[in-house]
Amino acid sequence: MPNKRSGGGLSPTQQAAKFLGVSVLAGAVLAGIALPAVGALGLAAKGSVESFDELPANMKTPPLSQRTTILDADGGQIATVYSRDRTVVPLKDVSPYMQKAIVAIEDSRFYQHGAVDLKGVLRALNKNAQTGGVSEGASTLTQQYVKNVFVEEAGDDPTKVAQATQQTIGRKIRELKYAIQVEEELGKKKILENYLNITFFGQQAYGVEAAAQRYFSKSAKDLNVQEAALLAGIVQSPSRYDPVNDEAEATKRRNTVLRRMAAVGDISRAQAADAMKAPLGLKVSKPKNGCITAVKGAGFFCDYVREVFLTDPVFGKTKEKRAKIWNQGGLTIRTTMDPQSQNAAQRSIKDHVYKSDEVATAASIVQPGTGKILAMGQSRPYGFKKNETQINLSVDQSMGGGMGYQPGSTFKPIVAAAALEDGMPANKVYSSPYRMAYPSPVSACDDKRWVNDPNNPAKLQNENSSEVGPYDMREATAKSVNTYYVQMISDIGICPVTTMAKKMGVVRADGDKMPQVPSIALGTQEMSPLTMANAYATFASRGMHCTPIAIESVNRRVGDKTTSLEVPKSTCSRAMSENTADTINTLLKGVVEDGTGTKAGLGSRPSAGKTGTTDERYAAWFVGYTPNMAGAVWVGDPAHKRKMSGITIGGRSYGKVFGGEVPGPIWRDMMSGALEGKPVENFNTVHIPDSKPRDRGDGDGGRDDGGNGDNGGDGRDDGFIGGLVGGNNGGGGDEPTPSFSIPEGFIRGQSNGGGNGNGGRFG
């Protein structure tokens, strides 16, 4: 026995049978209403019944795509991102006027009929016959909801969207069968709720809540009668009735809805008349979508969070699965970004480097012991206009960054840590001449050796001709003596240094392997600021390295349910002994207190760090830390074309830029603001015995070429570097300045980060 609907009358199935019977009426409904051409109606109808029976019994309803909200560590909103701007709300949070308006204008008999409105069908048939076209349809609100589900499932694929909206008999049949199912399973109230949440209202607003916010800057529950009528009128044709671009047409449509509401008894005629006299009352909120809208200059941090979500397998085993979750949205992502630190970073950047400067700056702050990224900013804002960029200068290429920048002497503490772990005493003395050839041979990994070219040996020199050893580790680190550190890496070998770098998370920004050449001691391999900040956090946490993380938690809302997603966790491991880290902390405190980094000092708060200035001043760095925060600041030309000599940065002129002079003060102001109100913590330091008294002579001793220091600031090598014996290509990608003229850019060939040169002058 066929089932009947509650309240008597024909069941939905009986209605469908009547509607789809092999008759002229069925053919007219399926072809004449949906399509302008109405030929061969009997044949169309005959085929329709068979197609109807063959359709799957259940309609798959995809989760509605919603906006995703990205929050800082304190719960403040950073940005919202979405493929479709939608916030799903229950029916109780939608104004009664809105509910009545949409029913009145779209399907006034919604509560009287089932999935199909036969009376509406006949009315539409009669109207269309009179006009000779398709002036009126007969789709119920339920059928419209089903069509919108198909459109939602199609996503942004234009082919699938066209298939979901095409005016064919097949689509109408499918729409009808699923409408019957929906009526039986959901009921009227839920169908209306779903319809209001899925429907497109124009101006990038999907669903009634987003529409209310877009046009009136208020919640859907607060809409008055004329506002509700306006939104209900838009649905039929969002472009034609767009109140932002055609107020007159939108007003006419709103008044049509108001008259209809009065006609069906939802409001009185007097109410309708008063509402029609009212202005539209728009208070438009512009769409705020994507990381470009992020507050606190956190656009790049926002973009980094997105990259983490799309690349980390914890959010889905495949790239496609992760992208699907991201695009569906409905996520609330709480990040590690500390608003105080982020504000301090952006404020310091803005004070010291202008977005219109020839060079840029980028900075990152990491929390030692946890790997939490507290801040990430740069001088060139996130955007598409002049002096803006979409490249995150703080991160590796795989995460939306460039190919990195040579860190210069900020890499030297990693060499020192490797030497200390290898058993070298902290007061080790090297001759450290002003200028020297690279020692040879030098052991490398896999039992290979690096050998300098005996016919044209690669050489290096210190920053100033007065920098002549012997030096111990403390003084050589404070003064950033190149020759000391090259002698050190030549002594312990290259492999311990690259191994230590790996333990500290130090990798090339472009993902390539670090070459086995002694010039890496001078910071010739391109790194990102986040990598360097995180590496120095290892020193601050007394040798424990923690992988960087940006996401604390993710909640996902699907329908009425909210679930927590697993998020990436920081992995912490010991990179060096506590004594080694404490020794490095002692050495780097000296850099800030009485070395090249004095302008980066934090006053009474203990700090440590290292300056770096790369070959020919294409980049300058300061990387430093306190026991509770580590930060890196890079300044340079991302395109690696502008040398920082004779340059104006932040309104100040500089003859030559050093790591301690421009990045140092940026770091100081950034960290001072980030640490304000935070506990003052002390380092665990060690006693480093003084080395034996040194006899420097007249300052010329130790030079192997009798040089007079004329090129002291150029940091140039005089010969090409050698190769690995029994292994890699000679040169290992190194690029000393040759003694003959060569066109600029011929060797470097990179547009954003320089080559892998010996480094020469690295201060």
C-alpha cells in the first residue's frame, strides 16, 4: 500500500507518478516549462519515466563550503579565507521576515504542497502558453534547493557547474526525484533552513548570513521587513537585481516582494506601503577574503599557515584531499602567532625600512624549546601593487618563499658548535692572518676530500687589514674573523659542520643539498630568515632543536557538528650538548656586548647574537636571541641586483651596510617590543679561559701576500676554489671573484639570492 503524507492526500510518490505519467501534461512539464522548445512531448515523457526509475535512491549532499577563520594565539582574528563566503546559521537565527519573504516570492504554496506543486505547474503551463515562451517556471523551493546542491557539488569547475544548471529534461527529472526524497527526509523547516544557507545572493555572498553582512553589515536575525524583501528579491537574478550596482532595479524588485508578502498575508498592506517608501538602507561591507586582508601585517604568516595545511600529510594523505578540506572551509585555525611580537616586528620594520626602498627586510621570531613561530613580517606588503609582493621573504621556496639569501657570518656559530662537539677547546687559537689561501686538503663526508687548486688557489681575507691573528674563539667570534673560521672548518672537516647544520634544521632555502666545500663556514649557502631564527633558538634552548610550527589547533564545522583535526606537532631532539650550547651563548653574548653587534643590544636584558654581511653587500643579517625568544632579520635586494653601498634605507643614507648597522637596530627594536613585560631570563654561561698572550708584531704578520688592505672591504677571493677528490664536481658551486673582468651576473645567474661563492668578506 502506498504511503500517504501526514494530513492525508497524495503521497509524494503518488504525486510523482501523476506528474510523470505518460501524458501530454508530463511532457509539457518536463520539456515545455524547462525548455523553450516543446516538440516530441510524448516521446520525451515516455523516456522520462525510465530515467526516473534508474536514478540512485539517495542524493549525496556535500558539506557546504564556508569561510575559514585564522586566529592568533590569543584568539584574535588574523584573516578569513574562503572559496565561498558563507556562514551557516540555524533557522532560529534568521529573521522571521526573511523566512516569510523568501517563501512568498519563490514558492508561496511551500507549506501546502509536497515536492511538486501541481497547481503551480498548471499555472505556469497556462502562462507560458499565453506568452509563447518561458515567462514562468514551476520549481518549488525544494527543487531549487536540490539544484543548488548540485551547483555546490560542482564547486568552481565551470564544466560541472554548466552540467548542474543546464536546461535539460534529464536534469529536471533528477532534480524532481531528489526533491521527493528531501521532502520525505527533512521536512519543511529544515529544507527552508538549508535553502537559505546554500543560496547565492550576489556580491560573493553565499547564504543569508553572509548576504546580511555584505549588504547591511548585520546578522540575518536582525533583518527588518524591507531588508529581508531586498535579499529575497536578489535570489532570482543576483546580477540584475544587484543593489550595489543598480539601486533602481533592486528597489523595484524589493517592492515586488513586499507586495507579494502582503498578498499572501505575511504583512499588512499598510506595512508593505510603509516599507516601499523606505530607502534601501545599504551599509555595504566589502568582501574580506584571503591573506591579503590579514591584520597586523600578518599576510605572509597567514599564507604560511595555508601552505602548511596544503602540504602537511597530517591534514590528508594526498594533495587533493588536503585541498578539498581547505576549499570546503568551515575551519577555525588557532595559530602560534603572538600579537605582541607580530606588532613589534611590523612596527620596527616600518620604522627602519620603507616599502619603496631599493632593498627589503624580512624578520621572524621563534620560541625556543617549542618551535612556535611568534612573528613573521617584511617591509614589502602582501599584495599585487607596486612595492608589494606575494613572495614570503621569510620562508623557504617550498613554502611560498624565494630561493633564500646567503647568511654570511651568522653561519659561523654553527661551525663553532660542530667544533666544540668534536672536542675543540673554547679557547682554541688559530693564526688567523689577514689574507690566506684555503687550507688543503680538507676532509668531507663519505671519505672524500676537498682540495684547493694548486695552480690557482682560492683565497679569502678578513674585513679589515688590521684583523690579523693569532685569535682565540672568543675574539674571533666577536670580530667575525673569516680566516679563523676557515682554519677551524679545515681542521675539523666539512662533514661535522653540515651534520650539525642538519641537526639544527639548517637547510638551503631552495631545497638543494649543502655542498661539501669549506667556504660554507662563511655563510655562502642561501637560507631563509625563519630557518636562521629557528637554528639560533637551538642555542637559546641549550641545544634542543624543535621543528618550527605555526598551528596550535584546528576545529572543523560540517553541518551542525564541530570536530577537532589533528595538527602538526613540533619534534624536538638534542642537536648538541648543553655545555656546547652554553659555550656558544657565552661567545655570542660577547658579540652583542663588545663586538660587531653592539647596536643590537637590549640593555639590561641578556641577549646574544651574530652579525652577517655577505659578498659584495647583497645582504646583511642579524640573528640573535634571549633565553625565551630567537629572531632573525635580513636586509637586501630579493632580486640580488642592488649592492648595499651608497644606498638610502628608511630615509637614512649609508656608505656601506653592515649586519650590525641596519639589521641590528631592526632586531633590537623588534625584540624589545616583543619582550616587553616578559620575564628577564639569564643564560647559562661557561668560563672560557684566556688564551696565551699574542704577539701581533706590526700588524702585517700572517699575510701571505703582503697585501695592504686596499680591498679589505670587498671580501674578494683571488682564485677559483678547488674540488672534492674522488667525488663531486670541482668548485662545488663556489664563486670567488676572478682577477679578470667578467660581466656582472655572468656567474651568479640567480635572480633572487646570489651564488654559492667562497664569500670572501663576511662580517
